[in-house]
Amino acid sequence: MRQLWRFGLEQAKSCVFAVVIFSTLALTQLIEVPFIQRYDLILFICIITQILMLVSKLETWDELKVICVFHLIGLALEIYKVHMGSWSYPEEAITKIFGVPLYSGFMYASVASYLCQAWRRLDVNLEKWPPTWTVALLSGAIYFNFFTHHFIYDFRWLLKIATVLLFFQTIVYFKVNYRTYKMPVVLSFVLIGFFIWIAENIATFFGAWQYPGQSETWELVHFSKISSWLLLVIVSFLIVAMLKHIKEKSA
């Protein structure tokens, strides 16, 4: 139980950025702040949080670079998905581009922040990591499938099968109080994706964005969205892992 408590504590520390975002979503839904639009206020708080985490050394400069990459990747996906009518941001704001508030990129960045911090805090290591080029190819295919499935066949199930086959032997090792544990990396993808789906329900409840079926009243996000988050987690994990792997080789 002590080990489980310590593991949960390290996980909670790694989720600081995400906790701030969800707390801000909740508070700004309940409390109206004059002279500033809600989405603009959320963006301002996200920026201040990022600065404070960097100054306090909760995050490193290298981690910030990774987070910025995810901010851009997430924002591009958001703009496209809103344009296609997959979901919407109904409130007004100055800091909206093509109907998407800039704070939305920080929601993707919070996933990268969690992965980077958990990697460092739990001293994560990977065994039997596939060739980097295959990982890059799979990551690109998963990401672009989010765009192309509106026009051509949705390859998500084929991509999941490819992920299992590619990472079937890959094991993730992590430490809790100097004791080493391990699990299949594919299982870690599923667990992270599931908890992000829970977070998505919290986010839509507090009006972070709306799916078409939530325009009049909130309802549980469909279980099929776990599949989408699973793929996004895979992309996120693979990008972080590749950057760590490349950095280790160049060190």
C-alpha cells in the first residue's frame, strides 16, 4: 500500500498542468469574471501556469520544447476538427482562430507535460524498443488518419493492430521508491487513454468544448472516443519516447 500511495503521489505531481486546466474550467464555469471573456481568461491562466512551472523547475526547458510541439500539433487538429463539425467552442473570445480558442492547444500540451514529468519522476526505461523509423511512420499514420478519415477509409483499427504488433515485446520499466516495476507498453497506452476519456467527460461537463449531442444538455461522451484518445496517447507517447531516445543517443 505504501508503494501504491507513492506511485499515486508521483502520478498526481505529474498531472499538475492538467489539474490547473480542469480546475480553471470548473471555476470559470461557476464564477463569471468581468472585463474578460472566459476562453481568454483560461488562456491567460494556462500561460501563467506554464511560466510558473518553468521558473519553479517543475518542468525543464527540454520538456517545454516537447510541450510546445504538442501545442502546435493539437491546435492544428482542433482547427481541422472544428471546421469539419466534429465539435465546437460556442463561447465568444478574442483569442480564437478559425473558431478555436488558443487555450485548446494547452489541453494537448498537458498530456505531453504529464508524460514528460512521469517519465522523469518514475525513471522510465523501455526495453525492446522498435526501430525509430517504424515508430515515426506509425506516429505519422495515426496523426494523419485523424484528418483523412473524413474523406477516405478510417484506418484506426488497422493502426491499433499495427501498434500491438510493433510494440508486442516492448516493456516499460519504472521505479517507485527505488523498486523497479514493469508492464507491457501497450497496456500503458490503454490505461492512459481511458483516464484521458474520463478527463474529457469532466472537460465537456464544464464547457471546455461541445460535441454535437451536447449542444442542449450534457451527456456522457461516447465510449468510442476512448479509441480516439488511445490513438492520440500512442502518438504522444511515441513522440516523447523518440525525442528521449534521440537525445540519449546524441549524449
